[in-house]
Amino acid sequence: MASAFIRACVAAWRCQLASLLALAVTAVGTLVVLALLLLPVGVGFRLLPPAARLLRAASDRARGRAARWTDVRISPPEPLPAGPARAVLGDEGFWRDLGWAWLEPVVGGLLVAVPLVFIEYGVFGALVQPFVWRLLGDTNWYAFVLVHSTPTMLAALALGLAFTAAGVCAAPAVLRLHSRWGRWLLSAPRSTELARRVDRLDRTRTQAMDTQAAELRRIERDLHDGAQARLVALGMTLERAVRLLDSDPPTARELLLDVRRTSAQALEDLRGLVRGIHPPVLADRGLGDAVRALALDCFLDVHIEARLPGRLPSPVESAAYFAVSEMLANAVKHSGAREVHIALEYEGALLRITVTDNGRGGADVSRGTGLTGVRRRLDTFDGTLALHSPPGGPTTVTMEIPCALSSPKTSSC
Amino acid sequence: MRVVLAEDLFLLRDGLIRTLEEHGCEVVAAVDNGPALLRALLDEEPDVAVVDVRLPPTFTDEGLQAALEARRKRPGLPVLVLSQYVEQLYANELLATGDGAVGYLLKDRVTDTAQFVDAVRRVAAGGTVMDPQVIARLLSRGEARGTVGSLTARERDVLELMAEGRSNAAVAATLHFSESAVAKHTASIFAKLGIAPSADDNRRVLAVLAYLKR
């Protein structure tokens, strides 16, 4: 309750800032228009590129604020062309910025002024009316209340408080609306967004195919060197045992016992291989229990909080499982931690995995291949990995994968 | 001894029936899926059930779920679970009730028929049988955590076999000790780990497993 009130107050303060910034944007917009007007006389050509850059800086800041204040992500346009004014004039993002610079003060500025007007008028009613009504005679109106007596003064006081409260309460919603308005004006054009998406898909698809091919090669090699080789040995030993069965039964018996041992080893190889491809518990029970099984094999104290409403798509489960496995291995090898907390949550079509250890910190994605590999694997699902590991710890890795549930809860996930 | 058997692969089911019957067990029901297994367990009231973890129709842990469900309805119903893989998580779930009469073995162990039938009998008699792989993983985790560090190598061998559910006599035979030497080692292990000694074999196994799971 208290934190919601503080958040609303912060939002109201941000509305105030946004209204002032809207005025600053007008100044930049005017500068750009001036440069455009001066194009026919030549000076404009020299003035336009820096003015356009200034405008882009302002719009970039507005995008940043929308993300920070209200979590509204505005996709940035392509960077401004570095060349002469002609290149700037041909840039779609520049014209969008300019449109925003002229509309923002009128629409955006007015929008964020609404809660401010309520708050300021409310504060005036609550703080000033009780003291001035005696001096002002019979024509002193506060909103729709004619303030000329103690009861009407109290009514004005209450009304003022109500206005203030309404303004503060409305501030977060208005701020969000303002960000969305900014997104409508400032987003990169659809074609740019699609081109980016295609680029990304192209890159992650290549990565996924490379990873898969490497994985298949590894499996092939493991089978070739492991189970396959043992089965060949088994066949040869059996062959010798058959030959010796009549002439030397004790040796034949030894050989057969050897066959039993080799077959057990071949099975063990296959088990290890299958575990690396798709762990049985993951197939049986899903991500929650598979991570619990991982924790049981880990010698650190692992605490798990799994809040998954059902099974996730199998490829996502698999990627998430191997990611957690990698994080645990890192914690064991590098962090010197004694405890690890793992939280699995699914909310709003997003799987979020948080792995925190109480180790010495200082982990870095760019060093070592483990984290890079996990990030690449998550990339295929449009997933993200964020690492927070200050020296001295603790280390927190947050992974997010957008996905739909594949089935409602059937067993204890 | 009346046995209910659940295994979906025909060849293995057939082999298991033959092995069990050769050793004087009566297979009263041999089923190949989870729902049929649960029905057989509740209707036939067998002396012991031998169950494959992965069964149709879902080909997940259907067999284990049916066994756990049957044990919820008939506490103490002896169940020996077989699997291509051993998972600590599943072992814990089987041990959770704390009253024994459970076994959890890798499928490969059936190739040693004498030991396998012995395990079936021990479970039927209310004992606990854990696969050496489960115990080896528990012990190596215990070593890394420093919970079994004070034991000598010999004592660790005894602990390993004890945790698998072997009796003193069986431990003695495997390690080529006398039974009194095993008893001495056992007493020393319990003192070092701070586990209350128990004359009852099954209580003793469960206490050791509980200690190793910490």
C-alpha cells in the first residue's frame, strides 16, 4: 500500500519532468525547422546534420525514459546517416523524430499536465482556501463550491484533498499512456522491425543448425567409440567362447563372464549418452522435477522454488534444463559458493529462471564458453540471459524464454 | 510367493516370468501398462510387485506412479522398481513413506538372476534394496560435502553395501570378512556418523539412507 503510494508520487514527479522536457523538445524541433527553412540559402545544409543529431539524441532519451519509467519498449530506428544533409532528408527516422518533436509538446505535454493540474489545484484548495476565504468576500469560488463560511471552507478543503489524491492516483496510468503515445510516434517503421527480425532469425537459425550438427557429430562419435566398439568386442569374445566351449570349458566360462561385464559397460555408455541427449526425468516429469533431480546430484545446498502451471514445450524444457545444469556446474567449479537458489516461474507467456549463488562473484559472460553457449541456445527461442556478478558476489543469472504452455498441470511439475 | 509383474517389452517380460518361475515364484499377473498395473496391484494383493518405471500409455514414469499410488492405498505393499536409469529423485519418492518393502534397481541387474531373485525376496520380506549406482552417487556426494569424511576405506565399503540393503551376513560374504568384523565396523560407522544403532536390519538401512541424503 505504502509502496504503491510512493510509486504514484514518483510517477507524478515524472509527469512534471515530462511536461518540462516536452518544452525542451519544442526548442530542438524549432531548431530543426529553422535549418530546413535555411536550406534554400545554403546555410541549412551545414546546420541540418547537427540539428538532426540533437533531435535524435532527444528522441533516444525519450525512448530510454519510456523503458525505464513504464517498461514500454520503443524499437529504435536505424542510426542517422552520417553523411550530408541530403542523406538526413532521405531518412525515414528523421521525419518521424521531427513529427514527434512538434506533436509531443501539444499532445504529450498536455497529457502529462492533466494529473499535475489536479494535484496543483488540489494542493491550492487544501492549503490556501482555509486561510484566505475570510479575506475574499462572497465571490470566492473553489471549483464548484462558493467558499463563504466554515462548512463551505471544509467542503473546499475536502475537495482539494480529493483532487490531489485523484491526480496522484492517475499519474502512473497517464505516464504509461504518454509512453504508448511516444511509442506510436517514435517506433522504427514496421519494415525496419521486420528486417531486424529476419536478420535475427537468420542468425539464430544458423546457430541452431550448427549446434545441432555438432551435437549429432558428438553422439555419432560417442556411439562409435563407446557402445559400438564394446558390441564388436562382445561379438569377438563370444566367438572365442563358442570355440573353446568343448575343449576348454573353464576358459569359455571366464570369457562368458567377460561378455556379461562388457554388455553392462555398453549399457552404461548408452545410458550416459541418452542422459546427455534428453534426461529421463525431464521426459517423465518436466522441468521442475528435472531440476530437482539435478539438485539431488549436486553437492552444494540447492534450494528450488518451482512455480510452473504445467508442462512447457519440449525444446524449451530441454534448453532450460541444460542452462540450469550449466549454471550449477559453474557454481560448483568457479564460485566457491555453498548455497544455490533456483527459482522457476511462468508468468505472462514467459518462463523466468533465476539462479543465485552465494559465491565470490566476478563472473563474466565473455570469459569461458559455458555462458556463451547457453546464451546462444536461448537465442533460438528469443530468450535472454542476464548476468549480475559483482566482485565479492552474489552471482545472479536471470534467463527468460518466451513460450506457451504445452499442457496444463498433470503431475507434480 | 505371488508376484505381479509390469513390463511392456514382450521379450523382457517373458524372460522375467521365466526367471521368477524357475526360482519358485508364481507370477499371478503380467501386465504391460500403467492402469492395468494399478488394477492388478489392488486386486491381486501380491506378495511383491516387480515394476518397470516406463510404461505405456504415456511412456513416462507411469509404472512408478502406479506403484506409488498402490502403496498409498495399501501402505507397505512390497514393490521392486526396475529402470533403465536410476534417479535419486525416484529413489527418494519410493523411500519417502519410510516403511521399507521397496527396491529400486537398474534393469541390467536382472542378468544376475540369483542376485535379482534375492532382491525380490528381500523386498517381499519388507526389506529395502537400493541399486549400487544410487548408493555410489549418494556416497560421492557425501564425500564432496564432507559428511562421510571420517570413515576409513573399509568402513566406507561396509557402509556402501549396508546402504544397498544387504544383511551383515551378505556384507561379510561379499567383502570376505567374518560377520563379527562386519558388526564391529557397523558399530564404528554408526558412532562416527552419529546414527542411532538399531537391531532391525531394515530400520538400519533406512537410517543410513536418510543420513546420506542430507
